[in-house]
Amino acid sequence: MRCLTHPLLRKLLSLPPQCVPGRGTPSKGAVLCPKPLFLKQSCSAGPGLVTATDMVNYWQKVFETNGIPEAQESSQYIVSFVLGAKTFQSLDSKSLHTPLTALQQEQIQQLSHKRLQRMPVQYVLGEWDFQELTLKMRPPVFIPRPETESRVIAMDKEEAAVNLTRENAYRLQLQERIHIIHQDVSHSSAKQLLLWGPIDVIVSNPPYVFHEDMASLDAEILCYEDLDALDGGDDGMRVIKTILALAPSLLKVSGSVFLEVDPRHPNMVEHWLQAHPELLLTLRAIHKDFCGKPRFLHIQKQSS
């Protein structure tokens, strides 16, 4: 038996007005549709019915046509989220082959249109898993990624980041275990930190992107994340230098600083520390990320 596309699907799965295949050259920023334009559903679901697998396959093709990175993963996360699952792989056979309701199809469409605008999946879904926690996600607050996960006492100059951190802390009942400070990295904020006594460890993911590299960042970052939290100045070390200059007054003897940096920074940081021996800081180790790039520094305070 041949499956036919139900007229309701044409309405529910209609794409933005810019999406008109075969009508001249698309304008800048236009969303392109794959051909055929509308979803061909699984025969096992019955005429006019659409399953989770159908939707994943359809939106994967739409994302691929529009150059959206990780097209398959994006469509799988969106569909599984609407179905109440963490991952597409965790859905059982019944969930994969049960026809979706009109509401579920509409929700998938709305979320997928956000992804078509290069909004990161974490912002599209509004939440993301971090270690063993599920955190709320809102732009422009940074997205926790597996290669940079760590537990820290929070300090940030951006109100959006501070507010979302507080919201997550209360939701996860961690408010008694974390101090959240709305401050930029400066001598005044260092004095505030000293109210809790000398610090064992400083962990920071500072702005470290070279200013000349900002324009080449992915659209997901440029359009949705806080660019001030990325731009590290001409050499990418504007905030890194401030942190290292303040560290000796904050750390206990043998205390450590852990920094995420650009792969070009390890040698630059080492030379800078050698030029400032009065700081009593030594680069102890350089660690690589999942891609094998040197991006994490362990710096330790020496005894005087």
C-alpha cells in the first residue's frame, strides 16, 4: 500500500515564507527546503500518520539542506525532548512507531525552526545535562560542555549569568553550598573573595578568544552567546593576566589556578609568568581537550 501525505501535515509542517524551492535565488538568510517539500511518512503508521522516526528523518534533511551542524543529532534531541526523553536512543520501539499527535508535531516544528536560525540545541530545548544535574539554559549564558565541566564558586560580571546561576542553585537545592558574586574580575572583587579566607583553588573559563578571531566564530556563538565573555583582547590574555596578577593575594601557599585557554596560550602564559617572578606562580601542567589541543593550564603558587 502506498502512503499519502495528509493535508493536515502540510499545514503543520509548513516552513517559513522564505522556503519556496525553485523560485529564483533565495535572499540572504533564507531557509531552504529539501525536495520533496513535505514529509513522507512511514506506511507502518497508517495513512496520514507520522512517527518519531519520520520526524527525525524529515528534519535531519531540512537541517542538512540549510547547512545546520550536527543535523541528525539536532533532530533527534528535539524529537526526543518533545516525547519526554533525554535521548532518541532511549525511546522504546512503541514510542518510535506510535503516531505523533498534532500538538507534538507542532512543538517539534516550532523548536526545529529555532534550530534553523542557528540557535544552539541547548537553548532550543531550554535545558541541558551538566554532570549529574539538569540545568536550565537561556542565551546569552554559557552552555556547559563536557570538555569544560568543573565545580566552581561563581563570579561573573553579567547579570544574566548571575541570575541563571542563582535560579539553578535554588532549583537544585545547592544554594547553601555556593557563593554567587556579581562582580567583574578586579582588585575590589578580590577583596570580597578574601572575606572567606585564602582560597585553595581558582577555576576560570575567562574570555580568551583573540579579538581578530571573533568574526570567524560559529553562528551559534555569534548570534546567541555573550561576546564580551569571549573576547580576550588582542592577544586573548586581557582577563587571564588580571586573574594571574590577583591570584597570589587570594591563594593559599601551594594553591592552584586552573584556566581554560586558547591552544596558542600555554607558551604565552609561561613566558608571561617568567617575566613576572614576583607573582610566585609556576606553570605546572598543560592538559589537552577531547580533540587533543592544549587548552587547560594548571598554575601553582610557590612558597616565598
